[in-house]
Amino acid sequence: MMSNEKMLNSPIQKWQVMILLMTILVFTVSPLYASDSDCAYCDKTKALSKSTASLLYWPTLSVRGLRIPVKGGANGENLVMGDTFQVRTQLSISLIDIYKGVVTENIGRQDCNRHVAEMKLLDILEQSADIGRIPALRKQKDYYLSKKIEIREIIEHEQKRYDQRLTTVIEFNQLKIKSISIEKKMREILADLSYMEARDFRMPDEAVPMLIDSFLTSSLDFESESSHLRKIEPWQFDIAGGIVPSESIDWFAGIEISYKFGGISQHIYEKKYLAARKRELNSARYEITDRTRALLEHLSNTSRLLDEHKQLIKDQLDIFRIQKEKVAQTETVKKGMLLSLLELEIIDLEGELIYLEGMQKSRNLLLSVR
């Protein structure tokens, strides 16, 4: 039985140890992670980055056949021992390529983060004028539904009074038209909600300025890591080894480190590229950040208009409530009809006010206004 020292000194055993060490190195540096997102784009990007990285992590096996004349001068005689045709088997691995694989997978994850942040901004831009309408319409719908029985009772009560000839046909029709108008508005609310919910409009959890910062950060991280991968290109660090079958199997090994001097100027231009890309992301009109900021400015300006609109409705409500109080104190034949009509007007306006307040609240959250 061979001793441990003899086994390690054997060329074949040394070659096996080298293969084992290379394999351990590959599995150590290769990040094995599960998909942490349901986003199809992220799954695609991560799978593609892992596919590219797989070729960078693993060693390259090559078999080479060489025919070198036995009589070829001093160098030929020194290099070639035995047959004139040799088969050499070589296994090589690049430590730089392994590092490139790690960076490539990082780029895949950062591209995913950039995409997720971009999609949140795209959702906001897609909604545009409809921003904040879904929660507002839901509140308005709930309010009108809560008043549905009350409206029906008002109409039924006035129908009896009309049958008793206590009100005119014009007055009763005026009341019915108002109730139909509220019902029509209710149906429009349901239709708008159905349309927007079908398009999967979502309100973000964070304020839009924070979403913009998140997109810029993830985009610049992606660009920076991609630039870093390009700046690795001038470097090469290869380890290779193989066997030469002859009368007795022999082995060879080598290490090569190289650098292309073009990497010096490349570093300068990569720095300029990142600075230009940062300016582009921040201020270019075609970039999503500039379009989102323009929408935020529009929402901020319309907030004042919403305040004015709300105040007009409140003024109308005050008028109708005062009229209702005065009519309630009178004793006329038309008292019941007037009270019913005023009550429907108040219900209609209160629904409008709830809608405007709900939309303004949602938009203020997006604008980070507290």
C-alpha cells in the first residue's frame, strides 16, 4: 500500500487534487439562489445571467494532438521525447472568468431590481389622470349604496302623495329625475371601477419621490456593475495543467497573468459614461424619471383646483341645508315634496364631496404630503 507522501508525489494524484480544488472553487464562488420574485422578467434575467455565468465558472477541457519532428534542432530535441506525435490533455480555468461570473449574476439581480422599480413608475404614468380615483370611487360607491334604501323610501312616500293628488306631476317627475340621476351616477361609478380594476391599477405603497429615488439608485447600481464587468476585460489570470502520455505518464502546469494597457484609457471613459448616464437618467425628457416628475408637478397644481371644487360643493351643501331647515319650519302643502327634493340634492352633493376628498387624500399620499 502506498504511503500518503508517495500518493501525493504521484503525477496522477496531483492532477486529481488539482481538479478537486478547481471544482470546490467553482461551487464556492457560484451564488446558488432561489428566485425571490414572481416577476417573469426577473426570472428571465436571472436565468440568463446564470446561463452566461455557468460558462465562466467551469474549467475548460482540451485535447491537443501535436506532431513535432524528432530532429528539429536543439529545442525540438529537448522538447520532444519519444514518439513524433503526441496527444496532450489539458484542463484550464481562469480566476478572472470566475469573478466575471459572480459579477454577471450580480448584474442579473440588479437588472431585476431596476425593472421592478421602473414598473412601479410606469404604473403611475399609466394611470395619469386616474391616479387616486379607485379608492375615491369605492368610498363614493359605498356612500351611495348606504343611501339607496333611503332614496327608495323617499320616492315611495312621494308616489303615495302624488297618487293622492297632493303634488303635481311636474314636481313628482322632478323628484324622480333626481333619483334617476343618482342611480345613473352609481352605474357610472361601477363601470369606471370595473374598467380600472380590470387594468389592475395599483396605488404604490411609497410616495412617488421615494419611488423615483429607488429607480435611480437601482438603475445606477446596474450601470455601475455593468461598467465594472467591462473594466475586468483587460485582465486575465489563467491556471492550466495537463498530462502528456508517453512511456510514463507525465504532467505539466502553468499560470498566466496578463493585462491590456487599453484598460487604462477604458477606465477613464467608463467613468465619463457613468457620469453621463446619471445625468441622462435624471434629466433627459425621454427618461421615465422626467415624465414622472412632470406628472407630480401636474398633480401638485391640480390639488389647488380640487380644494376650490370642494369648497364650491360645501357652499352648495350649506345652502341646501339652510333651505331644508327653513322649509321644515313652514306649514305648506308642498313641504314634504320640497324636503324630499332637498334631501336628494344633499345626498348627491355629499357623494361628490366624498369622492373629491378621497381622491385628494390618495394623491397627497403619493406626493408625500402629510
